[in-house]
Amino acid sequence: MDGIIFDVDGTLWDSTEAVARSWNQAIEENTDFSLSLTADRLKSLFGKTMDEITLALFPSCPKEERDRIGYLCFNYENRLLDPDVARTLESLSQKTDLYIVSNCQCGYIEVFLKTMGLEKYIKDFLCFGQTQVPKNESIRLLMKRNHLQDVVYVGDTSGDFDACQKADVPFIYASYGFGDIPDPPRQIGAIGELPALLGL
């Protein structure tokens, strides 16, 4: 196996509470909206692109204003990341290369890695903010630039599953995440189960 590609939100950590707090703060401090987001509301949106999320939350706003609010929310969000999966990624990185492909904004993955001290374990990453293309295309772009042939993708939503089917990449369902995928080909109930599943 050339490597493992991970999704971020819901797969490597559950960021909904922190993100809800940060987005509510951004909205309160920078807009006139009385919108108050909950973690459950955000869970239904994770896995979508930035444009889809802001359209769902602010449908009556012009695109320029949606982009402004989204940019502010994402910047506030980047200050509050505090995941805890270092042990598993450190173990996996000793056996194979690790990558990330996510539908997140630019800067999110960098802050995620820096906050966790994981930069040395992740060989490369791509996000929607960089590519502006669907996740399946981002997966193939990352594979091409790293000369990857035999990889698996670990994700938690039907969007991740669909992207893997389109990219012709094996999928492992993180059932502890945000999505619900009936009869997945392979699944894990916790990130720590991945090494055993892959025999690493």
C-alpha cells in the first residue's frame, strides 16, 4: 500500500462544538444576524464545500456577503482546533505514508496539523480551498502528484464514499463520525482500530 488518505472533520476529530462556538462568535461580532448555530446543525453540513455550507446557512445573502461571512467564520474556527489523534497517526506513519484530502478552506489543515504537532506525520494534503474541484478530483490530484497507485481513503460521510467510488479508491467508513452509510465495504468504530484493520 502506497498510503492512507484521511478526511478531517468527523474522521480525525469531532470539531463540531469548537466550530459552533467559533462561528457563533464570528457571526455575532461581524454581522447583524441573530443566527445561533448548534453542533448538530453543523454536523449536517460537514463534508460539503465552503460554498455549499455558506449557502445553506445564509441563503438570502448575496454571494459576496456569504463569502465574507464564511471567510470570517473559517478564520475564527482555525483558532479553536484541539484534536487528539496523534498517537494513532504516529503509529501508522511508521508503516506507510499518510495524506489528507478535505473539503475544507485553505489554512484549516495547516492549523489542524500545527495544533496537534502532526506536520511530520502527514506527507501531503489537498483541500477544496486549494483545488476548487469536487473531492474525487482532489483525491486523484493528490495521488498524481505523489505518484500513488495503491491507497485507501478513510472518511465518515456519504460524500466521502461517493468521492471514492468516482475516484476508484477503496473506502473505509469511520462509523463514529457524522455520516450514516449502510453496509459499507469496511468500517472502523474508532480511529485506533485502523492499524489492525489494515494489518499495519
